[in-house]
Amino acid sequence: QVQLVQSGSELKKPGASVKVSCKASGYPFSTYGLNWVRQAPGQGLEWMGWINTNTGKPTYAQGFTGRFVFSLDTSVSTAYLQIRSLKAEDTAVYYCARVRDPRYYYFDYWGQGTLVTVSS
Amino acid sequence: IQMTQSPSSLSASVGDRVTITCRAGQSMSNYLNWYQQKAGNAPKLLMYAASTLESGVPSRFSGSGSGTDFTLTISSLQPEDSATYYCQQGNISPYTFGQGTKLEIK
């Protein structure tokens, strides 16, 4: 069965970096794009962008350029989200999510989420 | 594209018919998707292309609409439907979500 399994919670100090992983299984990894979605505490869902798992090309939503980096390791079917120069406002749950049909752009499978807490 | 859901929250009884509305800032045909998120869990896809039920989702959920106005309906509310519901436009990047509708069971 399709699964997206993310790495565990992280506690980081302001200015540090964090790398969240999303390991896919149960389907051909390069077939579907992987997206990242942020949910700040008590808030709604915010699309951060996606990475083409076939070409490795990332696309970032406005507001997620510069400090945010999407990457892949296709040998282990894993996508990564790195956040540099962490700020308190980066505290959130980060989800990876697969897009089944790019025409309608809906997320059919989600990782369990990774809580990143930024605090001194 | 801004997505606006109404109401922001509602409380209903088991067996009630519940409707949640999502309005898009511009016309988008049927490129509208719905998710259910229970506390502490990842969102779950309920509906895509406005009215297509995702496999495994109970048939009491239905979706309708086109253009700018869309609805998610639960025909007979069940206790396990307590959750926050989000619409999401799949028409154009950035793929924005509504602010959510928190549904509580009386």
C-alpha cells in the first residue's frame, strides 16, 4: 500500500537548519510529484511548493524561496525539506503529500507530519 | 486565488444534514478538492474535481459546484465526522486552501 513516512519531531534554535525527510513506498517513486504543506499551530494549511520526482526540479510558492530547499534521493525513494536560518515563525507541522492527478492537483496521500519547533 | 469557506465553525447533531460552502476568488470550473482533518492527524482527501468521491470515503459525503461556488454536504452526520474541513483549489499555482470549517457534534 502507498505510504509516506516522515522523520520525527525536531527542536531547533533560531538560526539553525533542519532537514525533514519523507520516504515513499508502495508505488513507483518517480511517477508522482511530491509536495510540501505547512500548518502553523492552530492554523490552516499552506502549500509550500513541490518537487518533480522524475527530474528533481523544485518549484517554490511565494514566501518559501531562499531559506527553503526541496531535494530528493531517488535511490531510497525519499524527498527532503531543508529549512535554513530558522525563525520562530517557522514553528509548524510540515507535511509531504503526493499529487495523483496534476490536472486537478489534489493530494491523495499524506505523510504523518513532522513538527518543527524553533525556540531558544 | 483566495478561497473563502463558510461557516468557520458549526455545531450539529448526529443525523443532521450539514453543508459547508467554499467560494473562490475567481472562476475555476471544477478544480476544487475537499479534505477532512481530525485533530492531531494529517488531512485526508474526501473529494476531488468538485464532486468525485475518493475511494473508501463514505457515500454520505457529496460535493457540488462549479465556477466560484462549491459545497460539501454530509447527508447524515455521524460522530466520527467531527473534524476540520478544508477546500483547496487545484486550478492554478499556488494551490491555495480555504481557512477551514471546524465541525463539532452536539
